[in-house]
Amino acid sequence: MRDAPELLERARELTGRSLRQARLVTDTTNFMNLELGDVLEVEGRRFVLKGTEYEGRFGLDEQPKYWVKRAVDWEDGSAKILKLEFFEEFDISRGGIKVRCYRSPAKEARILAMVKGNPNFMQGVTLRDEAGNLVRVLERIHGGPLDQHLQKLECDHLEYFQRHMRGVLTKLSVALEAIGWLHNQGAHHGDIRRDHLFVDETSGAWPWIDFDYKFEFKQNPYGLDLFGLGNVLTYAVARRDITHHLVRQEYPQAVETLSNEDFSPVIKNRLMNLKKIYPYLPESLNNVLLHFSNGAAVFYERVEELMAELTPAIAELPQEEG
């Protein structure tokens, strides 16, 4: 890092803040030391940092992601997200199987290049700083994650089923098929969650974000992605997570009908057999959800298998009102 007083005026203009200094940064190794107003210069491009991104998971307090920065393009003032090199590895348990996960900037860089121009995925380019660190420069999506989008529909579940579910699942199908396309390229997403599926309010697309997780799952290299899709689909059908606790609170008459087979083998307390509380759901749609439950005789191994049953199930849902 080095002081660059001549950058101050432009940094103030782009951040809208009364900055005391604007440092020129060419090495992002120590990303914890980067501050508001710093100017990152990478491969001849400059970006003014505006702050750190936060991530809140499903109602929990937001946590800072210090390696992910909000930024503004020096040339045109457009909003960017900069993901800097950060490595971690850990184990997760999926269906009683231990899975080793890694965060890989290089894997995300490869997928960004692979999905260039594909509206079903976040867009960006990868640059290298002078120390060789990968800096992923991402276009900001004008919208929010799927759960926020669905919560804007002010209606109870029956009305949601009657008026909105067919449209939601039709749009979601495009996103599911996009993951199938990714698998057919020999790649996987690695961290499929409902807050990693955004709704772009400008284009209408539903792009996936965050591709930097790799995992070792020898039983099925795409298995974690498939279970993730099942969770996203179940959320889209219920418009919330249905737990055993919630069933006891809101649907006490259904408690005695539930068994372990009705719940997810991955997230133990998540109900997949939604017809137990929403009896108006078609059998065809509920049967798709049951493929992600403890009671499933067969799990989906490819997205194409999922879509072969989900597509006709969606066609049975009530038509949207014009």
C-alpha cells in the first residue's frame, strides 16, 4: 500500500464520503487491512472500496465477510463486488456422511469464465493483483435473494398456492436446469442455498451466486448440489422452512401423523412431506419433495431426473391470474 493524495478527490466523489485519505492498493493479501476509500488497482483497472459485505443466514445476525468488498468502478462509477482470496476448509455432515469442503477462488474463477453471458449465473471477471492473488470482480445484481422475493407476496399459503406457486416454480425450474447445465460441463456449484439464488429486478432473471466451494463427496460428485436444490424447492413450495417445532405450533393436528420418514436426511428438522400440512398440494408435486426425504427409496442423482418429474407436476398447479 502507498499513500496517493491525488486519488482523494475521485475517491470522495465515488464514495460520497468525506475521506481523509485515499490509499492506492496493489496487493490484496492482507484484505483485513483494507478500508473505506482505498483504491484497488488490478491489471490496469481501479476500484474504490466502499465497505465490507455481510451475510445473514436465515434470520441469524449478519456476519461480515471481510474478503468480500463493496466497490465502485473508477471509470464509470458502476457498483461492483470484489471477492478477494480467502481459503478455508471444514467438514460437514450430510445424511450421516462426512463431507470435506474447501473454499477455492480458482474454482470460482473457472466457473465465472464458463458462465460468461449466461443470465442464470452471476457475472464477473477475474483479475490478478501484483502478488498473484485472484480478485473476482462481480457485477452487482439489482435485487435480493429468493426468500426476500417470496416474502414480498403478502398472502397466506393457500392464496400463494392458488395464485403464485405455478409462476414461482416455473421460474425456479429455469434455475434448476441451469445447475444441470453446469453439471454437464463437469462443474458443480458447491453451496446451493436459497440466499444464493437471486431475483434480478431489472432483467427478471434468477441468477445463482457464490461458486467458490468445492467438496469431496465420492458417492455422487453432484450430490450436495442435488440436496441443496431439494431444500430450495421445498422452501419455494412452503415459502418458509417447516420444522417440527413450527408444526407443533401452527398445525398441532398434524403432529401425530408425522414420522422420521417425512423429514430431510440432511437437515434433520426440516419437513419435506409438505402435504401433511398443506393437503391441497398435488400428489405429483409432493412426490418430488419426498425424493429428498428420509423415506425416499431412491434419491435423484441428476438434475434431469428431478426435472422429468417436476415439470409435469408444475403443469398441474393452478394457473396464475392474469
